[in-house]
Amino acid sequence: MKILIIGGTGETGQWFTKFYKKHGWDVTVWGANARHDIAESLGVPFADDLNSEIVHSDVVMISVPIDITEQVISDIAPKMKAGSLLMDITSIKAVPVNAMLQYAPPGVEVLGTHPMFGPTIVDLQGQIVILVPVEGRSEHWLPVIRSLYEGQGAHIEVTSAQEHDRMMAVVQGLTHFAYISIGSAMAELDFDVARSRRFMSPVYEIMVDFAGRILAQNPYLYAMIQMNPEVKVVHEVFMKVCREMSDQIKRGDIQAFVDTMKHSAVHFGDTQAALGRSDKLINAKIAEFQELIHSIGSERGLRHQYSGVTHVGTVKKVTPLTVTIERSGREIELKIENTRLLHRDELAEWKKQNLKHNSRDVSVIIPHGASPEVIRDLVSQLDGVVSDEIIDIYDGLDSDSISVTFRVTLMGDLDVGELHRGVNNLLTGIGCTLR
């Protein structure tokens, strides 16, 4: 099937370009910035003749900012062929769905979609995708798109445009508004966020990280999310509650504050389950810190969250804020908040990909009937062996045996002699004769 992604050179558009291409679709992209270089890097064509691409596409996906979505739909939809699908991926639904219904010809199906994730995720496994079909206009394509997403591990929620926008007014609108307000208040107070981490509790740390996560992203996207018409009343209620609670505190009315909190807890519902889920998040952070403590004196790898650089060395010192590692006599101090501790297998894989390794050729005599491939597989599973290949087999010795030469690549930061002896010991231990 052929899909045209309008806005396919943007971050989200690029994610879906890769996704559909990976799953066998014929993908073409178009963007107002005419970034042919991005299309080339994705391995897909850029739609220089946009009108022709629209006419010949089975699916057209609209991946543009919310404020221009309706205009783009009005330009694109009338040109689509009968039997094709027009779908959007914006974070509000009533406006784009109504626009698709208004401008798409009767034979064109429409489907509102809202992927509840950003373009930094690796795949759809465990992600939520909201689908907003229209009765009489989504029958053929709804099961196709749903099956594609569910087949890759996504959880699908089907709803109406109106319910979607009411939910998103709180799920996104209120949440982002509150976090951005916290960040703005800190700026207004000239509050030293970095220094405050020296005094933080686990809950404060998580809150600050989530506020920072949102503030680090595209402000225009978050501004557009706030343009959801349903957000207005949510903002009004939020600010009303904030004023009331502030007044309670100003009056010193402890009971009123307590009553407000109790009433909110009753409405919230299962607060114990929420407590348990948040404990898991907090405990995960504590567990990583404890693992760092227990790693003092051991070699570990720490990946910097922003640069992507992996630092490998012996852990020398751990504080609540920093970890110091040593490699080749040089100490590096890293902020724990900016790093992720690699699992042992991740560190081993990093070493395989990044270290300069050593190779040794080992020749052995094995009986006829023994499998060189099975022996190669056994050697490759030894600790410190990066790879193992058969480079020569000679069967001209006698009728009872053959000679096999293996090229064994050994981990570059380990003792080559000791690893080599380990390989030889394994081979002789299973009955091979070293040549």
C-alpha cells in the first residue's frame, strides 16, 4: 500500500515514515520546508509533484502543527481518490475530524488518530494509540490501521472526537499547564533549581524532572495542545482551586485545607494503587543508586542521557548527586541525574562495538564426524570472546580426523594470553588436539 505523509520531514512525521516503511508500505513524504535531504536520509522519495502523489496514494497522513491542520486538510482532501483514507495525528480531534468530513469527497474514508507518545520512542510496544472513526466513513480502513498498530504491540482506544478532546483537556492540557506553571514560577522566583537538588526528596526529584522534560521540548507544540477548546474551562477550574487553597493557607484555616484534600482523595478513587505505582517509580531510582554504591571498585558503564556518550571505568566514589569513575588513571565526575547505569549485558555489547579487539588463530585436529560448527559455537560462548569464525578446514590428514582453524576475536581490554589459554583449555577439554 502507498502512503503519503504530509509533514513527513518533521520529527513525528519522520517516526511514522520509518514505521510504515519498516512494515512494507510504499512511503512518500512532503513538507513545506522541501527538505529533500531528510527524505533521502530516510530512504524515501520526496513528493515534488504533490498533486500527483495525492491522487495515487492509498493513504494520506496529515502530520502538521495543529494551527494549520484544518487549512492543510482543506487543500489536500478534495484531490484524493475514491477508496483511499485520509488520517490525521494531531492531539485534538473535533476540529480535524470535522474538517476531513467537510473537505474529503464522499468516497474517501477518514480516521482521526492520536498517538500518545513522542518521536523518541523506539517502537509501539506498550504505547497507546487513540482512534476516532466516523460511522459510515471508516469501515474499510479502520481494521487495517488497527491491526497494523496492534500487531506491533500498541494498545488501541476507540472513542469519539468529543470524548477525546474532553479527556485530553485534562490528560495533556491540565498536566502540561501545571508543569509549565511550576517551571515559570521557579523562573519568577529566580529559584536555583540545580542547587535545590542537594535538598530534594524522591517525589521532588521526579516532579522537577518531569517539569524539565516538558520545558526541554518544542514550545510551539505545547502551545498548540493548549488550544484545545475544551482546555479553557479546565484552566478556569484549576486556577479557581489554586486561589481557594491559597486563601485557606493565608487564613491559617488548616481544617479547610484538610477537607479539600480529603474530598479530592475520595473523588480520585484508588489512591492506594496510585501510591503503589509511584512507589515503584521511586524505588527504581533508589535501586539504581544502590547499585552504584555496590559497584564501587567495579567496572561499570554510564551513558549520558543527552550526549549519548558512554563512560566506562571503575566506580571510585558515589554521592547523592554525582558518581566518579576512573579509567586509565583519569577520573571523571558525572551527575547522576544526567546518566543511566548500563546493565552488564549492555556494557558487554558496548565493548564489543567500541573497543579495539585482538584476534588469535587456533588450529585443532578433530575426529571425522565431529561438527566444526558446534565447536565454533561452544568457543563463541566463552566469556571474553567477541566472535569466532572458521577460516580453514583440511581433511587430508587421514581417514579418521580433520584439521580445523578458528579465528577467535578476544575482548580488547582483557588479558589476551589468559583468554587464549581459556580457548585452548575448552578445545582440549572436549577432545580436540591442538596443532
